Amino acid sequence: MSLPESDDIPHLDAFLAELGARNTSPHTQAAYRRDIHDAWNAMRKTQRQAWDEVNAADLKRWLATRHAQGLAPRSLTRRLAAVRAMFKYLRQRQLIEHDPSQGLRLPRATRQLPAVLEAEVMLQLLDHPSNDPLEIRDLAMLELMYGSGLRLAEVCGLDLQDIDLSNGEIRILGKGQKTRINPLGDASIRALRRWLVLRSNYASATESALFLSQRRSRISPRNVQDRLNRLARKNGLNGKVHPHMLRHACASHFLQNSSDLRAVQELLGHENLSTTQIYTHLDFQHLAKTYDAAHPRARRNRS
């Protein structure tokens, strides 16, 4: 089903424009647009013609309907967050007198722990030098995701000027257009040096992108995913491996060896420490697994 134009929904264009002015990512803007469209379509079915006609019961009915249709708690929470942001915008500009979304509560969504590759698996994936130019490029990208905790989009967006091999640093443009400087490990520096020797074979004199495809253009996220899966299969890894697993592995292994949550937060570019705290659960899982395997008192009778 196609979405109606933004002009059909009062004040949506202005709200989205403000999100853009705050450097909110296009992905987030698109998600808010879809969720607000969904809410407005539901409101129109109850004969609401303006946002100030919407009440809490309307919103509860909308969310209950989506829940009955099988929408997960996490998705319901995201939709309610989008609508709350819209009502907050309208309230701040005195376009409505009250905010019907205030006080609405949803069941707490269970946070799913990210899949993490063990250190031994990472060695199996990365410690296989190749003379193939594209695999040399692939290994450099994967070393950055694992060694410096980069997101897939951050790796694809890197420019040549963002790396400083002499000082062992990399400049990353993260979410919300925020820049951070991360250290480069020795393995990442070696992998990047190998790729830079070959990069000129794929780049024009004016090309700024650090990583390029065979088509001589900036590499795409889909291309990175496909190349990672190819490399994983070649090196005997079972199951699907996605790029974010390398970032998770970076955070988890860093925390296991340092216990410095603030440092992990800075490395990953998380705005809130609460986002980073999920890795404390992963660290505990590692501890519990090690305890069960090694401690003589761990082998309890569970019957």
C-alpha cells in the first residue's frame, strides 16, 4: 500500500524539516514518516481531521490493533516514539493544546543481545592473507570494523583523508553527523597499507573514497555484506555473518579485557551510556560460560 503525500498530513512536512535541521539521519526521518503515516491513517478512520482532535483512546486503539496484527513490542514502541515526537513538536508550537500521547505505556520490550563472534572465530576470518586485490580491500574493511568498532555505513563513507597511518588514527563521521577519532591497531594499519598500494588501480585522480568497488565507485553496504559472506564461507565459517557482528565483537572483546565501559562508549560513538551497557550483559555471558567450563563447583545437578 502506497503512503499518502506528506501534504495530506497536517504539519508533517514541517516536522520532518526540523528533524533534518537537527542532523537526524535520513533513515530515522523515513521511519518517523512511515510511523506517523500509519497513525494518521488510523485516526482518519475514526473521523479525525486534525491532530488536536486526537485523544489518548484513539492512540490506544491504534496500538492495540497493530499489536493484534502481530506487531512486536519493539516496533510498537518505535511507532509510539514517532507519534510522541510529532505531538511534542505540535505542542511546542502551540498548534495543539494538549498531548494525548503523554501517559501512554507499552509493555517493556525484551532487548535482544547482539550476536557476537568469538575471538577465535575472528582470527579464523581475518588471519588469512591473500594476494587477490579485492580480498586485500575486504580484509582492510573488516579489520576496521573489528579493530576500531566501525559501523557498516561508516566504513563505506570513509574518505582517503580520514585515515592517518603515521599517528595511527581514523576520523569517523557517525550518526547525527558527529565526528569521532578512533585509534588504529597494528593489524588495521598493515591491512590499510596493503590496500593503499592497490587503491590507485580502482580510483580516478579526483576520487576521495577510501574503499572502491570494481566499478571504480565508492563501495556500497550491500557489496560489503556480500564480500563478507564470501570470505566467511571461504574460511570455513558456518552460518551467516553480517558486518555489525564485527562491531559487536570489537565492543565485547574490548570490554572483556579492559572492563572500561566509558572507553567502549567512545569507541563505538554511542551518545548514551545506556546503549553501551548491553555489552555488560555479553561480558557476563562470557564470564558465566567460562565459569561453567572451568570451575569445579559450577557443575551443578540440574535435575
